[in-house]
Amino acid sequence: MTTSKPKQAFLHTSAYSGGLPDTCPDVEHSVSAAGTPHDAFALPGQGCHPDQSIARVTAVDRNHYVVRNAEGEVPAKLTGRAAYTCESPVDMPCVGDWVRISYHDAGSRASILDVLPRQSFLRRKRPGDTVEYQMIAANIDVAFIVQSCHFDFNVRRLERYLVMASEGQIEPVVLLTKADLITPEALEQLFSQIRHAGIGARVIALSNVSGLGVEQLRELIQPGKTYCLLGSSGVGKTTLVNRLVGGCDLATGAVSLSGEGRHTTTRRQLIVLESGGLLIDMPGMRELGMLGVGDGINDSFSDIQFHSQRCRFADCTHTREPGCAVQDAIAGGELDEGHFRNYLKLKKESEFLDMSKLEKRNRDRTFGKLVRSINKAKGKRKEY
Ligand SMILES: Nc1nc2c(ncn2[C@@H]2O[C@H](COP(=O)(O)OP(=O)(O)OP(=O)(O)O)[C@@H](O)[C@H]2O)c(=O)[nH]1
Ligand SMILES: [Mg+2]
Ligand SMILES: [Zn+2]
């Protein structure tokens, strides 16, 4: 195997005179707000060890990665050591992550040494009964929450996505796609449902068929910022990416008559727009579990928080207490009841998952103790 000098023209390598840092603390891990796609992968500030480089993960397919920096895009693998030091699946690299890499095979491949701290993230509970997070993407500036006007629209699910974005420090923008399939009156109705639920995020109606809203969206995308498309399968995320990119031809899928989407996009990938904006297309989500999203819930349901300040009891659950300002607001028509019920549901779910996680940790700890005591006993036996 030939090893070549790593490509790192864009890095200042004088930052570290001593030993290898575990991470690169001096690196600003946001994409520089530069005007070209090339510059979008150049990092400001200092870099790492001379033999290493910083790159961004642009695609993930199980344990195969693609990383990119100003020098170009190469396939990459996580080193065994890096994988070993990942304490949980969320520590593994995901799309949008900035990673420290070293090149090999004449610069045609890279090894991921570690993941730099994330500035924002999108995560969800792993599908199934486990109580673990799954990292979806990192270092996102704006999440486009996509719902189709046609079959997919659901305010309660929208609220879930908003909580998710808010928990990860990401600004949400709602996109209502396939507006060509409903009447302007029906579209107006959807807008009012969103406002009625107290959702204050920006909402854009779109159609990939008529082109409605596409320019508005294009104008919103700023160079150097990272955007992602979140939403169910078949709502038109990839079609939109293809439209925005121009010349890009990612696979899209026809939707069955029932309106239900098949999963056409199977991996997450980061695409560079001509304008210099970065867009992550995602596969549609089936299950939108959440975990420990206390702050996210409070941010997304700020109207409920606002009313609850006037509840008689500080620990009011807003369900049966006297003097509850939230219940008063519902009775007075100021708060939507469905919105409030969803708030309770998400809160309960999040608390339950937090609890399960705590139980799991305690169980693991007890198990760890048991293993250690058995090993100790074995060690003692050997001494005899
Ligand atoms: N009528 C109409 N159809 C659209 C629109 N946008 C996309 N479609 C169609 O919807 C189907 C699904 O589109 P995709 O772009 O593959 O959907 P997706 O959200 O990427 O789906 P996954 O990759 O499975 O998550 C395709 O047949 C598109 O042609 C639109 O604005 N109007
Ligand atoms: Mg797709
Ligand atoms: Zn109350």
C-alpha cells in the first residue's frame, strides 16, 4: 500500500507543535460562509497534525463513508480505534459531521480518525424497542420539514419534527409540497391549520410540477449554510433537490395510488448547490421516535409555556388542577386543544424514554459490576 502526503492545501498546519490532539479544538467547525461550492468545504482557522486533514462527511452507507474537503471527495472508513472509542451509536460519524482524516492509497482513500464536536444535530430514537438515539445528520443550519399537501399533511407530526429540530438547535422551515394537487382554498386551509396550532415557523407552499415556491426556496438558501430535507417517503424531497441542483439526477420514485410512498432514497447525502448552499437529502422517515427532548418540547410549544406561567401551581400538569391557565386558554379558544394534547403526548413519551434509558443504564451498570466481580473471582482462583 502506498502512502502519500496528505492533501491539505487549505489547512494551516502550524497550530500544533506538541503531540496529537484528540480533536482539533481550534477548528471552527462550520462551513465558511463563502460563495462557491469549493470554498464551502474549506475551513477557516487552524488545522490539525501535518499528516492529517479535516473533511466533511457527505454520505453514509452503513460503515462506508464519503468525505469531502476543498481537495475533493474520497471514500473513507472509520479506523478500528475510532470505532472502539465510540461509546454509543450517536458518536459514529453521520452526514454533515466534520471529521479528522488521514489519507492513504495515494490520496484516493481516507481513514476517519475522529469526529469533531457537533454544533447542531438531528437525532431520533432508533426504530424498535431500544432506547437509543440514532444520529441523522449534524451541523445543520436549517431543517426543511417537508409534508405533502396531498396525502401526508399532519399537524401533529409537524410538531414532532419541530421539536426534533428545536432540540438539535436547528431552525425549521416548513415546506408543503405537491400544492398542484389541491385547490388554492384547500392550501389556504392547511396554512390556517398550522397557524391555529401555534406554529410560528416559516411555511412555503411548493410544487415541483408548476414550480410554485421553488424560486422562493432558492432565494432562502444561503451559500455556505447547510440545509436538510426531512419528511415522510414520497413527499417529493429528492424531486425538489433535483430541481434545485439542475443537472443532478438523484433517483425519485412514483407513489402508489394509495398515496403512500415507497422508500426511494436509501442513503443520506450532502449535495452542493451552485449557489454554494449545502443540501442533505434523506430517506423518508417511518418512525419518528424521540428521546429526552425536554428543551425541544418547551421551545416548540412556547405558547403553552407562556400560559403555564399563570397557573396557580408551579408544578401544574395542566390536566386537572384548579387555577390552570392552560386549561383556561383552551376553554377561551386561545389555545388549540389538539395542539395541547400532542404536547402532553410528546412530553409523556419523552419522559418515558428518559426513564427507560436511566433504567437501562442502571441495568448495564449492575451487569458491569457482576462481570467485574466474576473476573475478580476468576483472577483470585488463578492465584491459588
Ligand atoms: N404532483 C406532484 N408530484 C410530485 C411533486 N414532487 C414530487 N412528486 C412525485 O412524487 C413522487 C415521489 O417523489 P420523491 O422525490 O422520490 O420523494 P422523496 O420524498 O424523495 O421519497 P423518499 O426518497 O422515498 O423519501 C415522484 O413520483 C414525484 O414525481 C409535486 O410537486 N407534485
Ligand atoms: Mg428521496
Ligand atoms: Zn396548568
